[in-house]
Amino acid sequence: MVTLLGLHYWAGSGREYEGLGALLPAHQRLLAPDMPGFGAEPVPAGFDFSVAHYADWLARFVAAQEITDYVLLGHSMSGKMALALAARQPTGLRQLLLLSPSPPTPEPMPDADRAAALAAFGQVAEAEKTFRNITQRPLAAAQHQSIIADNLRCARPAWDAWLQQGSREDISAQMAALQVPCSVMVGARDRAITPATQRAHTLPWLPPGTSLHVEPGVGHLLPIEAPKAVAAFVRKNIG
């Protein structure tokens, strides 16, 4: 059985994949952990919130779960962590699927937007504003509440570190070591990391033949807004 390791977006949690699990075939197992500082996952002692430390944490998670055959499904922030781990050529990794990933180069973000995001920590009104910016399709009230709750329960150090450090890291030099097939999916109406950004800042660093699927009418939260489309994306690429 192949394990699909679903990794969540910044200010989110593993529960963004709750709608996807039931849509996968029986021979695929979905695990969706919270990353350190997000959801219910505490921050390990000595953790510095670098992309490398998140990749280290993921490697330890894979080992602890005794996962020997798996696919990384990295969304947004964690797409960058998935790329960093995949570049290490870990045993058992068969493929890399990226959903609106943060690019291996520094993520394009105007200074004013970065400052506003830093100042938005812990504010309900700002969480609602973020929700409206990153979603395009109507969602159930429970999904809306879950997204807001995840935003508000982030640890401040993790929140700040991604904006000030992780999103600005350049791991493009590591991408020459990628040896597994890669595929990218992005929402056509994604305003956080646009399809144009993926074409300019992500695809050039991925292996030849990497595909880009643009899903119509969808924003940044692909697994929540379009779980059936994500399931089809998974089936197309790994069967």
C-alpha cells in the first residue's frame, strides 16, 4: 500500500485533507500531520523554523510511522518543505505532487503584504480577510470555521518565521538532486501564489516533463475547495 503524505499550507493544519481521504482508492493511505507550530503540533526543542528543519521533521515522521513506500503531497508552504526533502533522495519516496507550492526560489511577496500578514496574527477580522482572499468557491459553514480556527491557533514563532524567513529561502540549488517525477496543480483563481508565479518560479527548477494542471474556478485551498479534482490529480499521477 502506498502512503500519500499530505502536507498543509501556512496557517492551516492537516485537517485540510479530511475531504480527500474518502475519495482515494483502497490501495492508497492518506496521512496528514500537523507541521510544527501549526494545528496541534508543538514546536520541538531547538527547532529554528528553517525549511531544512521542517524537512528533518518530516523525515523523522516518515521513519516513526515506518513508511516505506510513499508520495509527498505538498501544499503551499509545505510544498517547499516537500521539495527540500525530495532533494535528499529519501528511500521509499516514489513521487512528488505539489499543490500551489511555495517556489524553491524566494516567494514573490510585496513588502507591504508581508508586513500586513505579520500584523494580522491572532486577529479574527484579519483571519476572515485571509479566508476571503485564499478561497474562491463557496464552502460549508463548518469548513469556513475550521479554516478560521486553524489560522487563529498557529504558534506566533511559526507564523512569523515563515513570513520573515522560510518564504524567503532559496533552495533552488538543491533541485538538481530531484530524481522522482513531479507534478504541479494550481487553482486558476489563486491570488496567493498565482499560476503565472508557478510557471516563472517553480516549473523551471523541476525535472523535465513536470506537468502543470490549472484547475478552473478554484483559489488557493485546493484540497478544501476542490477535493474531487485533487483526487483525480492524484489518480492521474500515481494510479
